Amino acid sequence: MKIVAAEVVVTSPGRNFVTLRLTTEDGLVGLGDGTLNGRELAVASYLQDHVVPLLLGRDAHAIEDTWQLLYRSAYWRRGPVTMSAIAAVDVALWDLKAKAAGMPLYQLLGGASRAGILAYGHASGRDTDELFDSIRHHLELGFRAIRVQTAVPGIDAVYGVPTRPATPGGRHDDYEPAQRAPLPAEEDWDTAAYLRHIPTVFEAVRSEFGAELPLLHDGHHRMTPIQAARLGRALEPYDLFWLEDCTPAENQESLRLVRHHTTTPLAIGEVFNTVWDYQTLIREQLIDYVRSSVTHTGGITAMRKLLDYAALYQVKSGIHGPTDISPVGMAAALHLDLAIHNFGIQELMPHGSLTNEVFRQTYTFEDGYLHPGEEPGLGVELDEEAAARFPYEPAYLPFNRLKDGTVHDW
Ligand code: EZ4
Ligand code: CO
């Protein structure tokens, strides 16, 4: 199954996506996602300039060998650009292998371990009324688990809470952090105000929606370990499904301190890119959920190994699924979610209509559960003509400054 063509497609149907399209001598097409929000062209160049020449003429069946070749022959290991590029190749190869086998990818990963994939949606609001409205809207859509983000008094712009609808006429809870602009937007942050406010939000949500609804929250790397420990403890009465990215984890040992102080389950890792970023976290059981995406972590091959390692320590999956993971990367996540034993939950931020014009998707979402469908391969097709109608536009994620002007984690 020789690879005869490898094209890097950069398209921007509402937001930027990097897709690798591999074609075999038999005319099979495999797709891989290499989208890295705000740094898309770096991955596109890595693929186009340094990876495509290695792929032409190779056997598309040799997935493990290709992964090892790309990882080791670069000499310079790891990092989000490299690992997203490797992921794009790896996922495209799995798509091809499953198409060649005439099976949906999850069958090649061991078959389905469950009937459906529990998904959580993003509710948000600038105040309690708007938040409750957003939670009700998500319940009506069928969601059985909901992430809750709110504005904080005294802070102008908070992660997860749009100040304006993402699309004209759209809802306020359709949050898209990257902004199409030549420079990143500057937001403000005050951890003390946040720590005072968030427990009151969860108290209000629990008293309105009851004890049973699984609730999640994303701290987005803004707290120190002791602040995170305090928040985790303050949220214990509200029984969170997880507290995500409570503190930056370049230093994995930080999580020991948080863990010692709270029984609130912890999820981390959307900005990680290899199993090594989790070594201490998993071995010492300092976290409960792995947040990596297939797209930023070297693809199916590397994610499978990471999640198998996590399984030994009763750590479960919580694969990253924001709109900056393309439909191709989302499909890869869904096939993995269905197959692995230690599945936890899947994030779902549905893509907009322009994205769905470019990427034809076959997943289903019914009664709170996702399913990747039964098409051979990933089940996603790229409409190249539609993709060409949406050229790349520069876009950046925002960043934070404290009141005194200090740059803070966003
Ligand atoms: O801010 O993917 O849990 N989800 C998240 C995301 C990230 C974006 C950054 O590109 O934290 O919304
Ligand atoms: Co997050």
C-alpha cells in the first residue's frame, strides 16, 4: 500500500485547520489532523518541508515503523509542533489501514468496549441567569455532563465565557478563544477574585439542578498549587466530575501538593504532547483523567500507549475536544474512546456549519452519547473545493495580564 501523494491542506472555515491528506497507489485517501491553535503554519511547514519527502514511496501499512522513524530520525524530540505533525501522519495511516480493511477504525483498535461515548458540553454565562439558561440549553441538546464556566466580578474577560456570540446571532455559550487578528488579545486576571467567586457558582448550580448532574470545571492553568488545593477543597461539597488544569504542570510534582489536600478529581494535560509529561502524574496517581488530544500527542499510536499506561494506575481518558481539534482529530478520538477500556468522558464542542461544509462528518450524538459511526476508516471526508474557498487567516489565542501588568498564565 505505497503512499504516492501527501498534501498539506490549510483551510479556515471559521477557524484554521491543518490537514494531511495521504493517497495510496490504489487510490485510497487517508486524513490526519495537525491543527495547533495559533501556530498552525509551523505544523504545516514541518509537514510540508520535512515530513512529506519521507512519506512518498513508503508502505502505508507500516504505522509503528513510520511513527518511530518520524520521532527518532528528527533527533530533536517532542514539543507540540513535532508531535502534532507526527499525529497528522499517524492518524492518516490508521485511516488508510482501516479503509483497506473495510472497517471502522475502532474495530482495528480491539472493537467497541461500550455502546456509546459519554460527552460533556460547555455551558457558560456572564451571570447566574445566563449560566442557568446555558445549562438548560445543553440539557435540551441531550448532554448528560456539563462543564461550567462563568464570569468573575471585577474581571473583564474570563476564559470560557464569551463577551459576544461567536457567530452573528449565535449563542453566548458558543465560546471560541482564538481571535482572527494580527496580534493576540490581552485579557485580565485576578486569582483571588476567582477563588472567592467559583464556589458560590457551584453552590447555585447544585441547588438549581440537583445532586446528580455531572459537573466539570476548567481552571485553565491559572492557580498556584496551594491555590488549586484550596479551590479543590472548597468545591468538594458540589461533587465535581473533575477540576481541569488547576495549575500548570511543567513541574509534575506540583500536583502532589494539590492531591494531598483535596478529593476533587483532577484532570490535566491538554497542552502536553507525550507520555513523558505524565510519567510522575500517572505513576504516583496524582491525577484521575488524561486530557491529551490525539492531535497534539503523536496520534492514535502514542495515545493508545499513554492510555494503556494510565490504565495500570486506574487513570481514565478525558480526551480534549475543543473546536480547534478538527473533525478528523475528533473522529480519531471517538474511535479510541469506543475501543479502550479505561474511557472516562469525551469533551464535545460541536463544529460550526462552515467547518462541516469542508469536513463531512459521520459521527452521531444522541441522548448524551457520541458514536463515530460505521464507515470504513475514520468516517470523515475532506471536500477540497470547499476547503480552498476558506484560505488561512492569522488568529491568536489571548493572553492574560494581572492588574499590575505582569503576564499571567492564560
Ligand atoms: O482553551 O483548546 O478544555 N478546553 C480548553 C480549550 C483550550 C483551547 C485552546 O486552543 O481548555 O478550550
Ligand atoms: Co481545558
